[in-house]
Amino acid sequence: MSRIEKLRKGMQQRGLDALLVTSPYNLRYVSNFTGTTGLSVITLTNAFFVTDFRYTEQVAEQAKGFTVVQNHGPIYDEVVKIVTEQKIEALGFEQDFVTFSIFDMLEEIIPGTTDLVPVSGLIEGLREVKEPEEIETIKKACQISDAAFDYILGVIKPGMSEIEVANLLDFHMRSLGATGVSFDTIVASGLRSAMPHGVASQKLIEKGDFVTLDFGCYYNGYVSDMTRTFAVGEPIAKLKEIYQVTLEAQLRVIDAAKPGISGIELDAVARDYIASKGYGEAFGHSTGHGIGLEIHEGPNVSKLAEKAFVPGNVITDEPGIYLPGIGGVRIEDDLLITVGGNEILVHSPKELIIL
């Protein structure tokens, strides 16, 4: 069943005659369009893609099966025409991506015979289960991240700034085929490693520092996301201790991740173990999240994630321990949920590396 067919099934279940798609990530998912301007109106029998003259040729090439509509004036005027011509009575819109001002405008211009229906998670739910081609693309993004980590281990040394390390990492991923980074690369060294999201600063790396690298890349529209913590010079005993606790928690998640287990249950695997070692208060974020077209998407691995995992989900496994005034550790892999359990997509070493 194609993505559009799956979407239409969901639309019917929600009583929709059509769906207005405005999220760039959802547009790419349903149409393969990689440009920056456009929207789609998908009905139960037709699929329309509205864009301006800059992208009509690209849409025709990428969005197979879509009717290309060029807007010469306001783009939503074309939506009104489609809704009117198709006699749409219930038009869904992505409530998480439509601002109040646009919604207010839609209420003004959409015919009174058409109801505007807020929709959340319809396409995102489909995106959570990756198709074979998506999985292969994510694996390639992970391979690039692995290669970049191996590279950085060979060049990092005391006296380098965190920003210098981040730039070398980012540029190397691009040299390997990445189109960009998944997010601002985190390089947190020394006491700053106790900051879970310590984006690279001007701090110089010192001998004895723990260094946490959290990074990833975009490859053909899909992301990778990995974290490794290592030492530049001999670290203090407390840092070695929390490293081993974090690593054990991370490995326990790998052992437990499989179809049928919920995000709450998987989160508890790491959280309960870390708490049993006396560091429960030092692990404040969730154990993981889904990745795909976005760096954060469903399904999640957290205290609130009730959904059970199914084959095709790709999630992160990233417990951490953070001790202000001492330092911190996080170790992260990307996991593909499979019929029999899971497949680890990141292959960089996880035993403590001391350079």
C-alpha cells in the first residue's frame, strides 16, 4: 500500500474528505518534494500540489501522481479553488503547523459549506514505521557519523577549542556525502560535559577532560544521531564510575528493545538501573526518541510514551549521568526495531576510550 493510500485510509477513519498538508517534512513524505515552497491538498481520489513558478518543474519530476497547480497570487486562493471544485465538505488541516493567523484567514476564505477540521499526528504516525528504503538511507547517515567519529578521535587533542572540534566534525561529515548536520553539534568538555545540551563553545579541551560529542548528519533527507563520551588524558575515578553505569544502562536498553514494549517500559530499563546506582537525580532527560526526516519524531522513549514499539520504528538509546562541578556522560545509539528485537545502526566503540 502506497503512502497516499495509507493516508487516505486514515482520512476516512477521521471523516475527512481532504487534507491540507503544510508541514515541509510531511510534504516531503507524501510527495517526495524537496523544495521549500508549496502545499498539498489530498482528497480521497486526487492529490494536488500547489507551488509557484520556481518549483513547478521540480514538483512535476518529484511528486509523481500529483496534479501540479501553479499559484500566481496568494497560495491559499488555489486551495479555495480546489476545495470548491472538489466539493469538499470536511477539510483537515495540520493544527501543529498552521498558525492562528493562517487559520483565521482560512476561515474567512474557505466556502461556508466546508468544515475546517484540526488534525494532529495523521502523517506523523505513518512516518514512525520506516519503509526499507528509508531504513537504508538512515543506515547510510549512521555510517557517515561513525566515520566522522573515528576521524575526530585521530585529530582531537588538548588545546583545541570545542568549536574547532565541532567544525572539523561537521565538515568531515559533509566530505563523506552528508548534506548538513542534524542539529548544532554538541561538544561539551571538562565541567561542561555535565551540560546535556552543551553546544560547542570557545572552551579549550584540557588533559583529563571527559568530552561528550552529540552529533549527526542529514543524508538524502534522513538523519543520524549519536553520542559518545571519551577522555582526553586520564580522567578521575568518579568519571570512570559514571561512565560504566551509563554504559550498562545503555546496553540494558538494547537488550530490552523489541516490538510490544512501550516507551515507558523501555525508559524505565535505563532509569531504574541508574537510580539503583544512586544517580537517579542525575538523569533528567528521556531515554530516547524517534528519528527519521526529523531529528525528533515519534515514537518516544520516555516516562510519558505509552505507545508500544513495532517493527520499522527507529529510536535513539541515550541515557546519561550529569554531575555539576564534576562532569557528565552520555552514550547514544540509533536502534531499528525488528521482528525479533532490534538492530543497532551505530557501530562506533562504546567502551571508555582514553586518548
